[in-house]
Amino acid sequence: MYVTTGQALLKVIDASQVWAQFNVASNVAGQLKKGTPITISFNQVEGKTLQSSVHLVEPVYEEGENFAQVRALLPAKGNPVLIGQVITGKAAYSTGSAIWVPKDAVLDLGGQSVAFLKMDGVFKPIGVRVGQKTDGQLEIVSGLKVSDVIAANAQFLVDSESFIRVADTSR
């Protein structure tokens, strides 16, 4: 190996405090604030978790990306932290009052999402607007009311060659 003028041979860092950096869906990033608790698990060390909190939600998005970056601080002493290691973070946050349905109850048609609403004893497709997604559940922003009865699995009501015509939602 040859060394050229101006080439960095080594980099000195302070490893007493390291960042955990997470990519978070942009529709969730707005719910995370500085101080939001995060449980961090290490993919290479099974069963080991650390508690931290959101230190920074990046205020800008990279061009073409659909996620924001969130940072948490980790003390490096006595922890299984390896620089560059893959980690997973789980944060609990409040979404306020919302309608949540199983992921399978909504059919994504590409440009539109549909749920099958029971009307007059028959399930009819209606357009819904989906918000946040978490643990197999979808937040329904509009299109359904709390009292509505919908099919638990929208896929079972669709033939593979069907064209879905969304029902009139004026109820």
C-alpha cells in the first residue's frame, strides 16, 4: 500500500457516545419528537435491548427517499454497540383518536385503497384513505365510520381478473 500526500491514514473518534440512526417512514416521522422513548435491539446479539430516546429528527429528506432519519444517543460503555452494526428500534407514540383496521381488510389498487363495507347485507367496495401502518394494522383517515362493518380480508372478495368499481360513498 502506498500513501499519497493528503491521504487520511486514520480517523480518531470519541466512542464514548455513539448515535443510533434509523430510517423512519415519512408519515410516521411527524409523530416522533425529541425525547420519544425508543427500545433498541441489536440484530447480532439476540435478546439484548437498550432504552434510549429520540435525540434528533432530521429536518430534511434526501431527494427521492420516502423516509426520514431519526437519531438516538447510545452510551458505548458496557453495551454491545459496534459501529456500523444493524439495529432495530421501536418507538411508542400517540396517534390520537383514529379508526384502525387489520391490514388484510384493505385492498391497495395502486392509486386507491378499498375496503369492503357491508351495506344491505352485501359487501360493497368503498374508497378509503390510509394513514399510518403499524404491526399489521392500518389507520383509516377517511372513508369509514366507527360503526361500519367491513370484511376482515378484502382479498377473498376479489376475483383475480375482476375490475373493482368503487361504490358511491354518500351514506
